[in-house]
Amino acid sequence: MGANISGGGSIDGDETGPPLRPRLDDIPESCAALILARLNPPEICNLARLNRSFRSASLADFIWESKLPSNYKLIVEKVFVEEDRDLMNLKKKDVYARLTKPIPFDGGTKEIWLDKNTGGVCLSMSSKALTITGIDDRRYWNHISTEESRYRTVAYLQQTWWFEVDGELEFQFPAGTYSLFFRLHLGKSSKRLGRRVCNTEHVHGWDIKPVQFQLTTSDGQHVISRCYLDSPGSWVLYHVGDFIVENSNALTNIKFSSTQIDCTHTKGGLCVDAAFIYPSSVRKEVKLCS
């Protein structure tokens, strides 16, 4: 009654019938794991939907540990509070997923996370983690609340003669090339009747002379770039420069700055959100400076 499938792959007991074609379900889990290990995280997650074999293989620790940065244990020790360090007891896929979400540290003024597609280490420093000349003088600078910053606050410059923002960070980066950016905005945005509006009343002086961006590292790398600030009403990532980390086991100290200190004219109407460091392989829409 009905069709029977024999061990030799014949149909209805007819040994001369055509053999059954192998299916995806026939792929051993160990082979599926070897395939997944060669893919990036989004591809792994997509293939895990194919069938039970790929889904089980996608949970293998050796696959996800290879996607984590070499110093992921150091990251956990540095930025997680004591009660959260049992993260290391989870499956490596869960560790990866947790680290792709921004993790605040240094009193919430900095964040670290892994890029979801590459596993590369990304960092940001809020305006409150930067040294801003004159920030305590309310005639020139104010911290204002906004939903447009991951830190919910930005430093707003009304007017100054001497614009200088400095930052410093020491971190043990995995080997690779990294790019540093300032996220800046001309004008002060707000919401009116549920719609975003931008007040450019105080924007002036940035088209007269360019802003100078500078980056130096503890191993002697040095980059200088210059750029006119433009695009009022839009947040722009200004590319400061790139640096290379060759030794994953060494701390890298980075000093960087954004300055326009020509005192022949005033400038103002600028929001300073944060500084960002991304692996150079992570593509971003940025303003390239000369």
C-alpha cells in the first residue's frame, strides 16, 4: 500500500528506478557548521532558517568565537559591571549578540559595541567626555537635551572666537585599521507640532576658515586634515583620520582635536555630539576632509 523508500533509493521496490536526489536535510550538521564558519554573521543567521541541520549548526561555539574580536574577554572585563560578567558563561552566539548592543562605560560618557556585520570594535565618546574650551561659560556654550544623540545631550556653541575640542582615549584595540570621526551639526534642531525644525540663527563664521582636525597615537602616527563645516540642519560625520593597530596586546593611546582658533572672526551655531571610532572596513556616510 503506498510508496516505500528502500535503503538503495528505489521506489515501489523497483530496484531499477531512479535514485533519490540528496536534499539539504541530508547534509550532516558538522558539514553545515564548516560552511557557516566561512560566512559573516548576517549570512549565518539567514542560513540558519533553512532547516534543522543548519539551525543546530549555527549555534556552535567555535563559529561565533571566530567572529568575536580577539580581545572580547578584555572588553567584558573592562566595561561590564560585576553582576553582568556571567555573560562569559553564555553560548558564544549570545555573547556576540549582547556585544553588538552599545555598552556604556566611564559613567555613561562612552560606549563600545561590535559591528553586527563584521564583529569589529566600535567606540564613541560623548561631548561630556571631551575637553571643550570655554564649556563652563554659559555665554558661549550650553549642554542641551536632544533625541538626536545616543547620549541624549549635546554641547551647543552659540558664539566664540576660539573653538577647540580635544579628546583622548586609551584602549586595547584588536589589530586593524580604524577611522575616527567627529559628529557635528550646524544649527539647533527641535520639534514643533511634532515636526523637526532647525534654528540656524547663530550659524556663522564656518565658511571663512576651515576647521582643523588632528589625530596622534602613542606609537607615533599623526594625521592632520582641514574641512569647512557645511550642511546646516544635518548631522555630519567629519573624518579626522585613520590609524593602524599592529599589536592587539598593547594599549593604544589616541589624542584628537577639532579647532578653529583664528581670532579675526567669531563663529557659532554648532552642536558637538560625539567622537566615533569605527573599523575602516565599516562603511559610513562621511564628510571627507582635505
